[in-house]
Amino acid sequence: MKNVATKWVALGVLVAALVLAGGVSYYASSQPDGLTKVSQDKGFADTETDHGAADSPLAGYQAKDVDNARVSGAVAGIVGVVVVLALGTGLVYVVRRRDHQPAA
């Protein structure tokens, strides 16, 4: 069995995540999620309030200032994937650097 370089595996994971976030999200249901549906069925949906990040650029799984709802969702998904992977990579880098420090 041939070994595959880590960079190719990482690239494959990145491409798969971007395709899922940008492409498959295009087909996501526009129906309310479980919690919203229950609140509507039980009659307390009108008590909902906005959260602190309601005006953020990616609030509600939509990219602000993108008119097409499906494209807006895809953009928000792609940005989310990039941000999470960047933060995860940074965390791994920091932890690995800390582990290689010589003991005092």
C-alpha cells in the first residue's frame, strides 16, 4: 500500500469541506429547524428575541449583502469552513510548538 503525503490528505479534506459547505448547502431545507418548529407548534414562537450577534455578517446562516438566499447560504458555509479550519490549524500549530519546547 502506498503512503499518501499529509498535505494531499489535508487538501482533500479542505476540498470536501468546501464542496459540502458551498454545494450541498444549496439543497438544504428552508423549513424551520426542530426547535423553531416546536416553538411554533406549542405557541411560544412569538417570545423569541434576537441574540447579540443577530447583526453580524453571517447571522442566520446567510451572508449579509448577498441577495440570492441560496448563494448567501453557500457563501456563509464556505466562510465558516475556512474560519474553522484556520482556527483549528492555528491551535494545532500552537500546541505542537509548545510540546517541542525544551524542559527547564
